[in-house]
Amino acid sequence: MSEIDPFHLQIVSKYLTTINDFISLEIVCKKYKGNMEKFHNNPIPVDKKTIKYFPNIETLNLWSKTDERFGNDIYNNKKDAQNKVDFFQISVWFEVEYNTVRSSKDSNIRFHNVTYAQKNRKRFGNKIPDCVTKLGEECFSKDGNFKIHTVTLPPHLKEIGGRCFYDQSLESIDLPPSLTKIDGDYCFYQCFNLTSIKLPDSLSVLGNYCFIACSNLKSVTMPSHLKRIGYYCFEYCYSLQSIEVPDCDELDVYAFEKCKSLTSASLGGSFSKIEDNVFAKCSSLVSINFPTSILAFGAFCFTGCQMESIVLPSNLKEVSCGCFYQCSSLKSVILPTTVSSIGEYAFSECVNLKTLLLPSSVKELKEQCFDGCTQLDIIVPSTVTFIEEKCFQNCKSVVYQHVE
């Protein structure tokens, strides 16, 4: 097996976490000796005892508030002259508020994680400084008569906190390509004037209630990949007309509930379940595409939608409680041969449902799962072993196959 050369060793050692790791690495073989001497900044926290292992440090990295600063005070610039160690540069990686940056008089200190808090905005104004990487909770939220119609976000912004634009009068907002998270809850809650938004490809998380009640939001351009769309994220977005999610790992409950103008949805990704009420009461939804990874539908996830026909995912195992409850336009459903269970009220009150073939994989039919399907002619195969009460109440015709 070939060994790592010294150059690549230095790259690998950047991922070590303790001084003992670095010391142990140097004694592996002779050519690794002197690895720590090659570093011009500390890859791990150092103190007065361990800094000697990195004799050529020019830049001091401060990873947390508790790191040794060697007499350099980043907050009030009160220096310990006796014990102070001078560095070419000090890089502060832990979170600080903008007032700390503003009060710093040392030009050799760089702040990489700067939050613009609501109190900063009230003190320094609505123009966000370029050094800001995060907008704090409630930073621009409606407060008395305070209203904004537009805002320019800094080029290196990575995160927007909860309730940041809560109940604001925003008409438009351009999100920078550096943004990775819209975190926290209710970030753009009830921004009635917002009509469209483009989410950058760098974005990976949409928080809970993120765009809830943005009732005039008509279009949303999703990023190429999302780790999570939070619960109630787009609920009550009454004007949203279509949604395409290219790739998503987790689509949480009630995400698009009551988007009454939504006509089509296309979902991509690797998630295995469409959670409870995700598209519930989307009363205009007529078309939806699923990823092949879907194994289960949550409770009431399509209740009150208007699809006329639907082809369910090929690997689906379960149709949960109330999944297609009151889908009054639904006429035909194709169930894959992987489905084993149909939950309570799953197709209840689908008054126009005429065609549904139960595959032999279905073993149980839960209570009232086809109740009120007044036009349904259905054949129940002999492979169904469990049928609960009122399962076919008010159906047009039910034929039970028997084992011969």
C-alpha cells in the first residue's frame, strides 16, 4: 500500500481535531516529522502550552469564544500588553454581532461569521453591511410602523433567521448565491406583497412556516437540491400556481396545505414518504408527479384535491388514512402491485371514482376506506384477508372473489 506524501499529509491533517492527533501523526514515520512546522495558521484551537507545536503561525484562528487569544481582545480592544502575542492576522470564526465588528479598531482582525441582529438594524440602519453572513431573528420583522418594500442582501449572506421578515411589506427580494439556510420559523410569514421568489441553488434548508400565508406568492423557483422543506412551509399560499421540486430529502407535514390555486406539482428526490397533509385541500390540484423512492403516503396528504386520475409510485406500500378523502373529481386510480394496506377513509367520498383495481398484494382494507364512492364498481380479490367495518358503504357494486 502506498504512503501519503508530505504535501498531501498536510492537507489530510487539516481534518484532525486534537493536538495529540498531530503529535501522533508525526511519529508515524520520519518523513512526516515537521508537519506542524508547515502550518502558517492553526488548524485547531491552541493555548499557551500547545502553540509551540506550530512555531510558524502568522494567522491566529479563533474557532470559539473560549479559545486563547494571547492578549488580543476582539471585543473592546483592551489589550494585555505584557502577555500579548502579535499576529499578522486574527481570523474570528465564531459568531459575533455586527456591533462587535463596528467597534473593532484592529485592522488585522477578520470576522467571518457576522450576524446582523434586530438591535443592530435599529442602531445602524436598514442597509445591511457587506461583512454580514447572517440575519438574526426578527431583524426586519414588522414593528409598529416600521415597513420595508425591498431590501438588498449582502453578497456573502449564508443564513436568514426566524421571523426575519415577519409580516413585512416586501414586494421583492433577491437572495444571494451564497445563501445556504432560511432557518428558524416564520421567516417570510404573511408577506402579502411578495409575488415571486427565486431560491438559489446553494440553499439547502427551508424552515418551518417559512412562506406561510404569503397569499399573493404566485411562483417559486426551487433550488436544485434541498435537504428539507419544513412543515407548513407554504401553507395558505393561495396564489401559488405550480411547484417543481427537483430534488429533496425531506418534505415535511402540511408543506403545501391549502394552496388553493396550485394546479400542478412535480416532486423529485430520494425521500420515502409524502408526510401528513402535504397537499391537503389544494382544491385546484389536478396533476402530480412522484419520485420512484416513495413507499408511503401520510394521512390526508391529498384530501380535497381535484385529480381525475392518478398513477401511484411503483414502490408504494401503504395508502394511509384519508389520503384521497373527498377527491371528488377522481375517476380512476392505478395501484402498484407493492401496496399491502389501504387505510381508514383513504378514498372515502370520492364520489366520481369508477375504476380501481385491487392488486393481489393488498392484504387489508381499513374502516370506511371506500365509503361514499357511489359510482365505484370494485372486485375484492381473495388475497384480501382483513376488511374492517363500512369499508364499501354506499358503493355501487362490490364483488368478492372466493378461493376455489
